[in-house]
Amino acid sequence: MKSKFLLLATGVLLSGFIYTGCTKINPTDIGTDLLPLVDNVNTFDTTLRVYTDNYLFNDSSRLNPFSNHVLGIIENDPEFGKTEAQIYLSVVPASAAANPFTSIDSIVGMDSVVLGLAYAGLYADSNAVQRINVYEIADTSFKDTLGYLIQHPEFNTTGTELGNSIVNFLTLDDPKTIVVKGDTTVIENQMRIKLDPALGLRFAAYDTTVYPTASNRDSAFQEVFNGLALKVDASSPAKTALAYFDLGSENTKLTFYYRRYKNGVVDTVSTDFILYASSTIRARAANLVKRTPSGDYANLSTTTGVTDAEKVYIQSTPGSYAILRIPGLTGMSNRIVHRAELSFEPADSPPDNLIYSSPDYLFLDMIDSANNRFLTVGSDFIYSSTSGYDYQTFGGYLKDNRYFFNITRHVQEIATKQTTNYPFRLYAPRTAVAYYVYPREAGGIIDDVQTGFLINSKIAKGRAVVGGGSNATHKMVLRIIYSKI
């Protein structure tokens, strides 16, 4: 999502409620660190009130052609509603021959045309059964090589299906045996859809000027064939899951099986078309994801969310987010902060969160409204371009039915230096876009340009309903273990 996203006003500053307790804390009860026991003599435990405002994202995410793409329908997630995903892709010949079919006159018959997509994973119900329809893209505007917004309007397609397949998602990773001219090949992790053989004859009949060669790798072929669209039929038997496919894999290809004359003998051969990118041939792909919220989730919007929500709805990209305000941090007295941990729990029904599971990672950054930007959480979120970030230390994953974020150093700086108490943004992005705040050992400076941090590798995967700050039984809190100075 772009930094142009409008920051919402954080509203009237509310006074924080502070709770102190006498219960000793076992070191395993909080985060991942070993901490001193709370004895209320040397070490104390304080809990701060969190105010949670829930909104929908005005999402501007886009995928490049070689990212994992999602396909399928979840018709009715009881907490979030409907999700529908479509894939659009272009193809070009895998070979650099002047005509990948040699000559239309040499072809005796087109036996079959098969679209194969490399399977890369599943979200939700593995017993889903969905009919996948394949169409030709009619929209000549399908030319963007940088990738399309995932909420881009649907592209126009021709009225007639090129082919379809009833796909049992449970079998997507099963080995498939292919026999061509007596040769047997076993392919794993590939969805295969048979298309109309007439498409193969049409490709073979194209003039050689539309096919790229080693010396002339232009995109003329993409001007005569815009590409393929994959959509799930509304009449599918079990619309309860999403499947992921790697368009850049060698297992993603459009294969033509045909017979031709060669040296006076009929020979059985195959020709592949693939998603390809070079300096002159640009891969084109789009992954469109449409969300239709229902139930309490439908109360959220991009501008008027739910204030101090009892339940916080976090849906992965494209989805939703929450603004977290902790007024009790403002003006906090100086102290030694051993641990400061934002803690919250799932608040939906167990059967639902078993089928429609949580995102791999939630993420937390800060909202700098004065400068219209997002910031990473100072010295607690430490990032490396080679190794990413340590999620086990920073948090954001579900463990023992609880989420946490370790913001100890951030809270310590507020207590020691009275730094700004920014609101937080809680969400489950594929890529988090924010200005990186270097750890204090590196000067604590803020980067001049925003950076994209990969958080979740797959879009539309996962959702969570968690307790907000006003929830009576699953309260979101900031828990601080500290010593007085």
C-alpha cells in the first residue's frame, strides 16, 4: 500500500487506565525472554489500556508476474464474508524458433492443449471442489508489465470458454502421469486444465512475424493473443478455499500436443508456451481479489471504522487494519523497562479459526500523522536486507492462542526521553511500506525513503478476529514489567 494512504485523525486524547497487580509472573508467561519475577518490591507489573479503532484498507497493493497468485472462492467465511480471486496471464513461446510449430502445413492433428499451473499451496478448506473456467482475454489494455492492483476491475474476456476443469483442491499436489509417444512423465504440484484443441491450430497458423526469435525478441505475439483468464464458476460444488500458483515456475505453461509430418513420417511432439520476461518481452499478469464483507465485518469502512472496537477484524491483503492508541504511555515517568509487550487473543469461534486460520504474521508499525507517514517501531523492529527481521523477537505470530509484540525499547525511550507516543497500526500485509527507524545504536535516524518489508508471502491468506481494548474477556493490553529508578 502506498504512503499516499490518508492518515486518520487519532481523535480526542483519552486518559489511560493503569492496572497494577500483585500476581507473580512466570518467565514463560510473557514473550520469549526470561524476566525477573514481579515482587512489587523491586519489580512491578503495570497494564495499560489500549484503544482499538478498526478500518478497511483502501488497498493499493500489486503483484509482479512472478509472485504466487491466488485463485478460488471462499463463499461464506462466517466472520468475514466472501473472497473471490481471479488470475490473468500472458504467454509466449518457450523456444526462440521462427515458428514453434515449424509449419501449419506439416501438422496432421492437434491432439490436446493443456494449461498447467504450478501449485504452491492452499488456504482454508482442503475439501473444496471448484470449477475453473478458462477464457481468452479480449481486453487490449492488458499490457501493464509492472503488475496490476489486486483490486483492479475485471478484464474483458471472450464469451466462449476455452476449457474448464472440476478441481478437487485436496488432489492439487498429487502426482500426475503423462504419456506422450510411449514416454511416461510424472508431474507433481501442477493443476492441469484441458483447452479447446482449436486454440492450438490457431497458434500454429499465425504468421512467423508474430513469433519472437533470438535476434528479434519483440512482443508481436502478445499483440495478437492478449492472454488467458482463469475464473471460478459460481456453480462450483464447494467454494471454501483459495489455491496458490507460481506463475514463474517451469511447471506453469501452455502445452500443445500434436502430430506432424517430419521426413515423411508422422511424429508426435509437444510445444510449450510460458510466462516469460526479457528486455523486450514483458510478462503480463494480474491477480484480482475481491472481498465482500458480511456480518459485523461489514460495519467497517475506509473512512468511518468502528471506534474502540470490542472485536478487531484483521484480514490479510486486501483487508483491514486497526489503529491502536495507548494514552497511558504519554508522560510515563522514568523507569527501567524490563519488558513491554502488546498482548491480545483470538476472539472468534474455534471451528471458524481452525478452517479459516490466522495470517502467518501480523505486523505493527507507527502512524506519524504530523508528517503523513508510517514508521517502523524504532529499536524493536530491526531489519536486514539479507536476513529480514526476527519475528520471534518482535512478535506478530500466534503462539499458545495468543499474539504479542515486543515494544520494550520503544517504551523505554518514551519513559527515558519522553519521545512521541505514536499510535500504532496493526494489520496483516503482504508487504508493509513504511519509513525505517534505525535502532538507537545506529543513531535512531529515520530513513529518507520508504521501504517495502515482505511480511506475508501470499496475498489473501489468513484472517483473525482478536479482542480489542474494550473486550471484557479477551482484552488487548500493553503489559509492562519494570523497576523504579
